[in-house]
Amino acid sequence: MSTIIPLADVDPELVETVLDRAFEPERRQRTAYKVREGTHWLETLSFAALDDNDMLAGTIQCWPVALTTPEGRACPMIMVGPVAVLPHLQGAGYGQALMHATLAALNPMAPLPLVLIGDPEYYGRFFGFDAAHTGGWTLPGPYDQRRLLCRCNNPAVLPTEGMLGPWLG
């Protein structure tokens, strides 16, 4: 159905066009942009999906972020998203293919917690994300607490409180 390629192989203007069409140009005002401000997406975890005609259908980006505890300890994490699919192709499996590519690219020897802002029913059902450990976390802008999701192999390592922001370390 789709071909998955590294996002680095795609013209950045095409990526921006997909993001604008999937989320509207106002997307840059969202809190997720503040969380990852000043960082660059992680090339080894970010992908593009091409349709049967080799046209860009969707993208996924992952970002270095950290949860900083009230004591000032920064706990590195990976922020997943945006997962963007052109509106007329949504529901055709491109988003799932992109998520599976990212999850498959993770290093099992050094698993960092994954965090995203998204639909808990969708990301929980298909990819194991939930809000069970994020209730004491905050973000640098407005957000719906139930949509702040995490996936972690060992939840015992997660701080119970902290501010999520860019990882610049």
C-alpha cells in the first residue's frame, strides 16, 4: 500500500505542505511546538509515506524532549508527532504504517520513554500509549491532560511530576 522512506529524503517544503493540509497553518501555535522548540527532529526516527504513485501521503517526526522534575533533573524522552496524513488519504493506513516504522526503528538496547499529544483511544489501542503516568506532568501551554500520553517499557523510571520541554543537552 505505501512505501516508507526516511523523512530526510523528502523536500522540506513538501513536508510543510503536508503538515499544513493535515493540521492547518495555525498548527504552529499549538503547545506541541513549544514543547520541542529549538530542537531538530530525529532523523533516524522520522519517516515519510509515499502512495502507490510515489507521491507524499504522510509524515511522522520525532523530537528530543525532556521532562524536567521540580528538583531540576532532566529525564530525556522522545516526542512522537506530528503524525500527518493528507486529508483525502486519512483512514487508509498511512498513519499506522508511519507509527510502526518509528517503533521499529527504536533502539531496544536504549529505550527512551515516548510521549505524544493525541487521541488516547487510537494511540492506546494500536500502539500502547496511555495517560496513566502523565497526570503530574505539565506543558508550556494549554493542553488536554487526557491527551498527554506516554509509552514506556519500565514506567517505574518515569517521574511523577515535571515540565515537558525541549531536550537541548
